[in-house]
Amino acid sequence: MRIGTEGAVVIADQQTEGRGRLGRHWHSPPGVSLLFSILIEPPVDTARLPELSLVAGEACAEAIAAVAGVTPELKLPNDVLVWGRKVAGILAEASSGTVVLGVGLNVGQSRDELPADTTVAAGSLLTIDGVRRERAPILADLLLRLERAYELWLDGGLDAVYPGLGARDFLRGRRVYVDGESGIGVGVDRRGRLEVEIAGERRLVESGEVLFER
């Protein structure tokens, strides 16, 4: 990380007024989730900042794979899924060249402790394999992976982390819905956009919500 305020991390034990994309609320009881925000000041064009959600998602997926021995997938722009269930979410908010990157990872929730009224079904590391884990070692590993992915991104752009992103692309080949239209996800391109084939035409989706058939 660069010198200065960059790299400051704030960690919460619980979340009562958490906020996700599109103003959605994110709640988590004490002692079961990794909930943290990290301050970064990337010296890049602001047009590249949305890529940071994918960069953080890849680091989070790597950390989950290392601890649980599974193969997480990434759903553009900010969800980390295991077996179709969302176990982590990323929210990047930029202002005046500074980005606050928020990460929430479900670690110890049982299935009945997870929210049922979500767009994507929720999961946790506990529901993956029944193992209860300490959060601190996972946090340390995730932060290290995030730092490495961030530095790669600074030096080489999204291309530098694209091999992982492409392999984890959850929406590739799936029936998706964009602005009410149905299509097939082709894949995330090297600028972090989702390519979708709708009525025989290829379109690039840079923002907004993409729904999918389960």
C-alpha cells in the first residue's frame, strides 16, 4: 500500500445499519462475519475505480478457496458465491480520488441465521462444510491477498488479475436479465464489463443490476 492514510482498516464485529448496492440493507449479528472497510487512494483515472470491486472480489474468493477448499465464483459486480449462494459482498465508494472498499464475508452463520429474503440466496463458510472457524486468521489472509491484488492492478490494470476473474465468472453461459431483457452472459471483459448476447446482438453492461436464472 502507498504511504499516508491509505491502507487504514476499520473492522466491525456486527452490522446493524450496513448498506449494500442499490441502497440495500446488510445486517449481521455479533461474532459471525468478517466486516471491514479499507481506505485506498489509487493514483489512476477515476474511470478505472469500479474495477476495484472485481479486484477485491478476486482476493476474497482466493481467501475462501484457501480456507474452505472450494472454488468460489464471482457475480459481477460485487458478489462472491459458493454453490450459487452469496457468501461475501463488496461495496466500493469513491470520492475525490479516495475509495472506501467495504467487504462483508459470512463466516459462522448457520442456515437459519442467514437472511431468506435476498435476491441471491445467502450462504456462509459454516454452511459450506459445517466447520466453525476463527475470523482473525481469515481476515489476515484476506488483507494480504487484497494488498497483492491491488498492487497487481495498479501495475497492470485488470489484465493483471483477469485470469482469476475469467475462471470464476458466474454469469458466463447463464440466462440473465438486463433492464427487463433476457439474454445469455458471454463473460466479463478485460475492462470489467459484462458482455451479454440479447436477441443475437452483443451488448456491454457497465452498471446496474443483472439478474439470473437459478
